[in-house]
Amino acid sequence: MGLVAGARASALVADPQDPALLGIPGDRWLDAQVFSSPVRPWRDVMVAGRWVIEDHHHPRQDVIARRFEAAMAGLWQAD
């Protein structure tokens, strides 16, 4: 079926200016992301037809970051 207007879709849009991708040919970006990149330079993310990250911004990123930090602090302080 492929991509069809009006159908649900999920997609990742890489940021070609991200340092993790500099110098890597475009046809090798997926390989670099899967096997060697310590970061995920996704500029935009679509899930089920809805953009959840646009221009590197998730609408709840501050809340998510605080919760992640608290969870990690709890793990590192656990006996």
C-alpha cells in the first residue's frame, strides 16, 4: 500500500546538520544511527499520523526530562 494521503503513518526525520551525521553519506545514515551513533538526531517524529516532535521539540519535554532525571537519581541511589 505504501504512503497514502489521509492514512496513518509513522516517520522519523533526521537532522542532516547534527554532528552525529556530518560526513556520512545520506544512504548510510540508517547504518550510522543503528550501529555507531550515541545520539539520535531526529528533528521530527510522527507517530500514527500525528507529529509528536517538531524541530527537535516535544511539547512535554521539560516534564519528561524532570521525570527521567528523578528516575535515574532513584536508580543510582538504590542499594
